[in-house]
Amino acid sequence: MFRFALAIAVFCASPCLAAENAPSEEFVVVISACKAGGECKNFRIPTDAYSILQCQRSIGSAVIARWGDAHPAYTIKSWRCAAASERGV
């Protein structure tokens, strides 16, 4: 009996964890940035974050750094993570 239960646990570990951690919602980084002349915009950058916390704690800062390097004419004023379905930002 014990071997059977162990086999199920081992067999299920990877697929079950993957299903448990599957993204239920997509998240974006919303960057508010301005050019020197005062023109400001919000930019929505897709991420592969599976939670708002993951976006805020690890993925967001990397996205911001890459975006800032690619857009030197803009100064980043603020940023946040949001659900991709959220509009009006």
C-alpha cells in the first residue's frame, strides 16, 4: 500500500504542481514615463508573472530596467503591476 501511495505522489508531483501554479490571470507592468518636453504616457508591458506578488517582487524590476534602457528619451515616473484585463491605465 505504501509503495502505491508513494508512486502516485511521485507521478503526480510535477504535473500537479504545474496545474496548481498555472496562471489564472496575466499581468502587465504599467510604466508611467515622461519625455523632457513634458509629454507623459502610460506603457503596458506584458509579463510572464503568474501572480501580482511575483510581478511586483521580481519580474517588474527587470522589465522596468530593460524598458528604461530601450527608451532613453523617457524618464520613468512610476510603475505598477496590474491584471492584463484591467483597462483605464
